[in-house]
Amino acid sequence: MNSRQRRGVILLLLSVLCAFGAFAGVLSVISDVNSKVGPEVDAYRLKSNVAPYKALTADQFEKVSMPERWLSDNAVTDIDEVDGKIAVTQLRKGSLMQSDMMVQSPELRPGEQEIAIMIDAATGVAGKIRPNDRVNIYATFEGERDGEASQSKVIVSNAKVLDVGELTPLEPSRDDRNQASEAVPITFALNTIDTQRVAYAESFAQHVRLALIAPGSDGTIRPGDRTYTLDKDK
């Protein structure tokens, strides 16, 4: 073997060693990335916007794979988790679904009925009432005869809210400039007699308002405290 052949063999060996070194370097980088990123899991991203309190279905989401360590602890990784749930707020297209963005859809119990009424957005809702909340329903009535004092009555106590609709503009009548300009449809789960009370109040009361009950509190009103007139404070 002459000197030129020896140099060729040496260069070939060096090329092979360099190739092995580069391959080892790539493996090292891949290993380092995997150690930092970790295993991937399935997550679910919204295909389009979802309005508050609307039912969630699997076809509203697309599955994406992401490193587990990049997801929050409450990220939805099983699409079955959205079954029977509703959105608690406006959900934006492209958002990754999380468990605190949805709640179980409320259901009626035996003997309950659904009834929806329009509530003044400014004085009765103020954006704080959500499905599954409990509220007391108040109505104010004019005196039945001339000279009789107006009354405020608790129509229903501990009413269960099923659904809160979208803000709806109202056209005030010419005869009532104090009529609300915006209202929200609120759906309740009530027994038969309470459903009748709410229907009566919506038809004949001057105003119907809601009072939100703190979670865990008993909002039941005693019979003697269900009616109020101004002369009680005298």
C-alpha cells in the first residue's frame, strides 16, 4: 500500500468517525429534548366560539397532541369529559379546553317544571347569576285600592336557576319611560305552585327582581317576612 492509499484509508476512517460523532450528537440532542419536553398527551382545542351556558359536544373540538408538562392540571385530556356539560363563559376558537370552563348541565327533578321570565339586566342580574345558583324572587305590586300602600313580596324563595340567556334589548312603551331597556331571560326549575306564582308576578307585578343567595346559605323566607310595606319601618 503506497502513501496515497494510506492517506485515502485514513481519510475514510476519519469520515466514518465524524459520521458516528454527528450521529451521536443528534441522538444526544434528541434525548435532551425528550427529557425536557416529556411524553405527549391528547388535548382538545375549540374549532369555533361557544356562547356562555351553551351545551358542549365532542364535534366542537379538535384533538391535538402536546407535551404533558405544557398542559395545566385541569386541561381536558378525555373528550368524554365534556358530555353533559355547558360552557360557563364565552369560549374562544383555538382555546384549549379546561375543566373549569364548563359545569354539569342542570336537570329537572321529579315534580319540577321549567319556566323562563325576562329579568331587568341592571337591577335583577348584573352578570352575577349563573346556572345552578339559588335565588329569591321578589315582586312589587301597587295597592289594590286607592290609598293602599304598594307591597314587595317574596314570590319564591330558594329558586333554582337552570339557564341564563343572552342580553336582549327591549323597546320601552310610550306610557312607561321607566321600563327596562335591556333584559335577560332566566329559566328556573320550580314546582307547580311556585311556577304559578312566578307567572302571576311577571304578568301583574310592577317589577320582578332576583336576589342571589350565597352558596351554602339557607335562603328560605319565613311566612311573616314574605310581604313588606313601607309602614313596617315606621
